[in-house]
Amino acid sequence: LGNIDLAMKVAARAKLPGAEQLYSASFDQMLRSGDLNGAAEMAARSPNGVLRTPNTINKFKQASQANPGQNPLLIYFSKILEDSTLNAVESIELARPVIQQGKQQLLQKWFDEGKLECSEDLGDLVKQVDATLALKMYNKASAYAKVIACFVETQQYDKILTYAQRVGYNPEWTGILQNMVVLNPEGAVQLAQLLVNQEGGAKVDAAAVADLFLQRNMLQQTTAFLLAALKDNKPEEAALQTKLLEINLRNNAA
């Protein structure tokens, strides 16, 4: 038996053809015999991760039907977490039952320990129960659009532009403002004012943003935005100056 184990390890480490089949056969035998801990140990510590595959995850899921009262998948992941980190697929598969059991604090612990591979999909899953942790996961996964969406949803508008500049991300700002207008009109105006007065040039089209506010009959907010956008009184902004005058005449007439 010792020689067989050694041969399997050598084959796996050398990435020889058939190495995965050798390990898989032995692993399947352990599962059939009900040795969940042994199977989990073998899969978690298989050289070069030959058994750390979606197929193995599915086998542990199926094993739960034959082992009531136990959770083979969690046994498997706990073995990995003892001395390694989870890959992206494993992180998602672990998060699902943990969230279902209401133990999302464990996800925070594993995140802090660097045990999870963050991805946009993992962040989407965690966001259902912990928006703050999801934001951290999106950030670590470089899911820039999702980070900004979280800032919008949590009304952390002051962080949006700073974050985008720090990571070198240039989103479609008008679309972001469209979402913000629904949640917080004043916040949308504040961000729009920052975007239109950036060093190196405006990041939004002032006329398009003004129309966005006017579509929702936000006359005061449109006025505040245009006053900021037109502060330099440039000749090429004559049309917007006229629009600002029209808005105020209409507002006074009302």
C-alpha cells in the first residue's frame, strides 16, 4: 500500500499521464466506504491539486445524501483551510452553505486571513447578507463597477470619484448619475459638480447631465449644477448659459 501511495504522489508531482485517474480511483473508493475524512484529506492535499476540481466538489455534494447528519463538503473545505487557501470556485461553494446557515461571520474571518479567492461572483453572493464585506471582495477582485455601485447604494458618494481615480477606472459617469438621481438627487448633483470641474477637463457632458436632471423636473438641482459647470463663463458655453436662464425664468414664473 505504501508503494502505491508513493507511486501516486510521484506521478502527480511529475504531472505524469494518468496521475489524476490514480488519485481519483483511490478517492472514490474512500467515499464509497464512507471514509469522509480520509477522502477529504486526500483531495485537499493531492499533489498539484489534481483532485481540487469542480468534479470533486460535486462528489462531496452527492456524498451528503449517503451520509445524513454530516456535511462532506464542509469537511473537505475545512481540510483545505487548515494549511492552504481556497480557489475561486471553492470559495463560492463554501460561501453558499455558510450563508444558508447564517454564519457569514466566518466569511469575514476567512477573508481577513486571506483564505478566500475573491471574485465578482463571490461578492454578489456575499452581498445578499453583508454589503460591507462584499464591497471589500469586489475591491480585491478589481471589480471596479461593482465597487462604485456599492458606494452608490450605501450613499458613500464622496468616495466614488476618489476611488475611480485611484484605480485608474473611467466608468460611464452619466449612467452612474442616472442611478443616483433615483436614490439621492442631492448626492447626484454633488458628484456631477465634481465631475464637471475636474482638472484636465470635465468627465461628463454638462448638457447631457442637465437634461438628465430636467427630465425629473429637478429645476433647483439643474440650476446648481449649471452654475458650477459654467463658472468660467466660456464663449463655447453660450447655449448652456441660455438654458440656465430659461430654467430660472420658468422657475420664477411657476
